[in-house]
Amino acid sequence: MEHVVGDRIIRAILVAAVVIAALALDQSATLRRVDTLLFDVVHQLREKPTSPQVLVVAVDDASLQHLGRWPWSRQLQADLLDRLTQHQARAVGLDILFAEPQLDDSAADLALAAALRRNAHTVLAVAPGRSAEPGLISEILPLPRLASAAAALGHVDIEIDADGLCRSFYTHAGVATPHWRAFALAVLEVGGVTPADAGVPGPGTTGEGWRRYGRYYIPFDRDPAAVEQIPVYRLLNDPAVAERVRDRFVLVGSTAAGLGDVVSTPASFDRERMPGVVLNAHILSGLLQGGLVRDLAAPRQMLLTMLLAAIGAVVMVSTGFPLAVLLLFATVLAIVGFSAMLLALGHLWFAPAAAIAPLVAAFPLSGMWSLLRERRINASLTVRMQHQTLHHATTDLPNHYMLEQRLRELDSRNRSGLRAAALMIFHINWSESIGGLMARRAGDELLRAIAARLRGAVRSD
């Protein structure tokens, strides 16, 4: 009984240790990298092709060769925007910062502002930048005359994970409050589409510095040609090419080498970095198609981590080798499978590493305890079997095997000493005896009573 209670206490301690470790590891930076790798694998399984409604008009190397080195005159950019207006692009996003005026042509900014008003469906970019005060972040805004002429402004801030890859974006961001919509989100809304994944920042999102709200994972299409691109020079010079922008969401930005922002993503091939405008095209496509994946809320992540770790620990401590090895492997697969199912059906990412790591770490301890427990049980069973072999089942007195063993011992001791030894045998179960006439239960009671008197009358040895 003591062993049973002790085993239960040790099991409870092991389960509690696993749960506490899972809770402590829930925010571990090391495990977060493991989770991101798992996410890349699982997220890739539900990959969708990029929406055909998304188009990039690229400032590429060929366009720079035909139209001249960057920066281009804003008069040229006004002509580009007028061409998009002429061919009825549904909405336009200029992924270009217009923070400073064009000094060599004062009329160029006016021309671009006029083109923005004529289009009436153009979004300009806002970016976080370093403030004049150390440690503070400011907003890089378009020139006031351009900002007022645009249909909307949108931020181009993205999230970079610990491994240097971009996997997610925020639907809203800004200094002090997340008041700017994401660039791709603003383009969609200007085009008359309100995505289901576009939430509204709550009252708890204010504070100092650059604030973010609404983190979602970007649904990358790993096909290098997933996002359709048209060079700027072809759009300006070929009406048939320009016709391809009709009723589509058009993003204009740089894809030329060494020009504009580029980021590394899980979809990058041969370490090739993705231009920011193409990244925004993937975001726009994801918002347009819906079903973007977001992280499970922190309290639910914590509760699920503890619950799954506890279930796995109970399974682990309740079985011995070799079954425990198979069950541990099955438990790990089940946790990863649950995470994948939640992502596929609920569009929520549960990071499983914090639930798995304590189980794997505790398995050797559990296995050692299980092995020692089995040895103790086997030893106890051996002692019990030996006792039952040499003792009567009802009276627990030595049976005839034990008596034979004792007689041999006495015989070996008495050969030289000439001491006498006697054996008295009582039969109480012969056919006409009281034991034979009584019921089995009463007979057993009689045997136990006789055994008690014998123990009181003779020595234990």
C-alpha cells in the first residue's frame, strides 16, 4: 500500500514538473525558432495561389534602362498614374515614399497631385523612421499636397522574426496609436473591398513609440512567378499591356537590384530576397482571399500548452518500456497534428514546441523511475511467490515443502550432535473430522484459529 501511494506521489510530481516547465517555456526565444520552422512546414501545406486580381507594375532594371536612372521625375510618375486611370485600374498603391519635394522641377509635385486627384483611388505609403530625438520613432509621411490628394495612406511596416525572415504583418500601425491601415489593406478598401480580417484597434493599443495592432501571417505563394508583374516602360509604351490593369488592384514599386527595400521570407529561393512591393502583393492577395492565419491569443496558448503537456505527461508516466517510447512519439505527433488542424480549420496558430519540449526532456527521468519501479515490483512479486510456495494459503504456516526443508536443515545440524528432532502432524480435514464436516469458510476459520494457537505455543524459527 505504501508503494502504491508513493508511486502516485511520484507520478503527480512528474506531471506537475512537466506542466510547470511547459508554462515557463511558453515564451522561450529558443523554442520560438522551433515553432517558426514548424509553422513554415504546416503553413506551406495550405498554400493558395496568388489572386489574379493582384498586379505589380515594376520599376525594374529594364525600365531603368529605357526611362533613365532613379529617381524619376514626378511628372513621369504622374503620366504613369494617368495611364492606370485611363485603363481603369480598380485601385492603385504607390509603394514609393514622397517625403521630400522634387527640387529640380517645382511643377512635378503639382502634376503628381493632380494625377492623384484624377485617379481618386490611389494609396500612398507611410513608413516608420528614426526621430530627431534618440530612441524615438517618427512617421515618414508624404508631402502634404500629395497626401491630401491621395485617396488614403497606408503603412508599409512589417514584422521580422528572430531568424531574419518576414512572416507576418500588422493591419494597423502608427506612432502613439495604430491609426494607419496596412498599405495593402488600404488599397483593398479604396477599391471597395472590406476584408473580414481587417479588425479595428481597441482602446488598449495606445502608448509611446510605434504601436501595432492585428498581426497576421502572410500567405506566401512559393512560385517565383506567382505575382504577375509588368515593367513600367511597357505599361507606358504598349496599350495592349496597359489594358491588363483593368479592374485589378495595382501596386507600383521597385524590383530593380539595389533599389528599394527587400526582405527575406520563407518563400525566398536561393537566398533571393523579396522586393517590398511583391511582399505587399502577397499581403493584398491574402486579405482579398480571406482566411489569414493569426496567433492564438496568449491566455489560450498558455492554457492549451499546459493541458496538452499534462495529458502527455499522464500518458508517459502511466506506461512502461517499450510502450512508453511509442506513446511519447504518438503524443508528439498528436500535438503537432492538433496544431496543424487548428491552423487549417480555425486559421489559428498554436505554437506546439513549449508543450512538446518538457515531455521529451522528462522522458528519461520517467523512464528511469519506471524501470526502478518495475524492478521493485518484480522483486516484491518474487518474495511473495517464494513465501506462497513455502506457506499454507489459509494459515500462512509453513507447508510440507517448508517442513521438508526445515527437516533437512535439522538433520544436517544434528548428525554430529546426536540431538533428537520430532515431527507432529495434525490432520483436521479427513472425511469424518470436524474440518471435513464444516463448510469451507468455517473450516478456514478453524485453520486460522489453530494456526494462531500454534504460533503462540512455539518459536517463530
